[in-house]
Amino acid sequence: MLRSLSAVLLLVAMPGFAELWPEMFSGYKRVSAAKIAITDRDVWTELGLEETERARYEGKEGAFTAEAFRLRDPTSALAVFQWRMPAASKPSDLHKVAAETTTGATMILGNYYVSFEGRKPTVDELAELFVILPRLDQSALPTLPNFLPSSGLVPASSRFIIGPAALAKFESRIPPSVAAFSMGAEAQLGSFESKAGILPLVIFSYPTPNMARERLTDFQKLPGAIAKRTGPLVAVTFTKSADEAERLLALVNYQATITLDQDPTRVEPSFAEFIITVFKFIGFLIGIALLFSFGHYAFRMALRKWLGRPENADGFLTLDIGPPASGGPVEKQGT
């Protein structure tokens, strides 16, 4: 916490700090900072690239390089994450969307794509970045990548596509007019191993199933394309092997999630539990009755003692059935 506060104070107080990376980061001193040269400017423009910076840090434990790309929103950051993911990387638990190699790590922090080379950051250091990075947007990520099958997926082949420029770069066989991004479409691409070789699979998501149904016809007209619709999704692959295409497309299935307004943890009691509950309730009633009777008796005794009345002063008729001193039973009338 103190390190996070110190980093924020450095950002405010020091006039020479960089646009994205601070002068000091987790005990390391920044020794250089510069903008990152980019290519494919049309793709970056489509992704809404706002700022880039590469910083070099040195400290007692060594040195490392950090890069940051600020995008329009987390969806664009996801697209950059998939695009720039190193081929030798593997999923990482540093953050919910992260990957790591033997020498570094990459991840999404809101609308930022961040990478480290030379060391892997800790979870606490990433928490510090959430405080440091300016204009951070933490809105929700798209769910479309979840529909990309994992079986047979070539590592680091995923590409999230939000417009014509990225589509032309990663899958030029699909014209933008067929994809219809103007209708709110997004696409998730991946490459898959099969008996027919490496097959591309592009899953397009549309706002409604009717829109997807209309688009399906145009996708099926593309040379070499085999497509299917499932819900608001259209899955497309290109191959001469119809059998392999069908096997791959069969892995894509849309399932709508319905949330009911009820407590999912509620469990109906069994018959035995019901009987036990009934007996508990009966026992409770018996206890209340006994407590009331005892209280009533105690109240009468206390009242009689307070009034100084004899024990038989309640007006009850009693019979003395003991052996009489003379004659028969003596009848006594209480007063």
C-alpha cells in the first residue's frame, strides 16, 4: 500500500515523469523511456490506440523492460493481447487475462496491454499498476472468445477482430461486406490442427440470431468456405475436406444462459427432516404449556402469601377423610 501511494506521489510531484510509466516502480529506477514504433497503423487506428511507451528499469536485483499500450477500451486491449502474445507463452495466474514465458509476462489491465521482459511482475506490483496507470477503463471483456474450441487449437493463434483492417490482415478471404461490422459484428479467429492440415476457424457474433441467419447465406457463397449458424454466431472455415470442416464446426455451439429469480442454494427438506421438525415444534408447545402452568401456580402462591390468606382460602370444598375424632366425616367449607 505504501509503495502504491509513493508511486502516485511521484507521478504528481515530479515534472519529468513519463506519460505511462513512473520514475520509480517497485524499487526499480527508470533509466529510459520512449514511444514504441508501430506498424500496421490502420489496424492500430481501428483498435483505438491512444498511447504507447517502453521503459527500461534498473535496480539491485537486475534490469527489465516494460511496455504499455493504452487502447480505447478493454475489448481492443484483448485484441492486442492475442495479436502480440509470444508463441512460446503459456497461460498465467498473474491476472485473469495473462500469459508468461520463461523471461517475462504479458497481460491486460483494463484498457491497457502491458508486457514485461527480463522479469515477471508480482501480483502486488500489478495492483500498484492499477493505481499508477492513467485513464484506466475496467469495463467488461467480450464473451465471444469463450466459444472458440480449445481442442486442437494452435498455441498463440487466436485473434480477436473488431473491424475490416484486422479482418484483412488475419483472414483476407472474408470481405468486410460479408462480415458486416456495421451491424455490430465482432469475430474470434483461431487455427486448428486436423487431418487435412491447419484449418482456420472464424466465429462471428451478431446482436441477434436473425442477423446471423441473414449473414449465413453470404458466408456460404464464399469460395472454399463452409459455414454454420448457432444462435447469434456464425462459424466459418476454409478447407477442401468437408469432413474435417464439419468436425471443426461441430465444436462451436451457442447456449443461452437463463437466470431464474430464485435462491439456487435452497433445498427442499426430506420426509425424515419434516417429521423431526414436527416433533420439535410439539416439544416447543409442551414446554410453553408447562412454563405457563408453573408460572400461574407460582403467581397464585405469591399472591396468597402477600395477602396473608390461608392455604384453603380459595373457596374450594374439601373433605377431611382422615379418621374422625368422633362421628363420621367432617365437612369443611373454605372461606
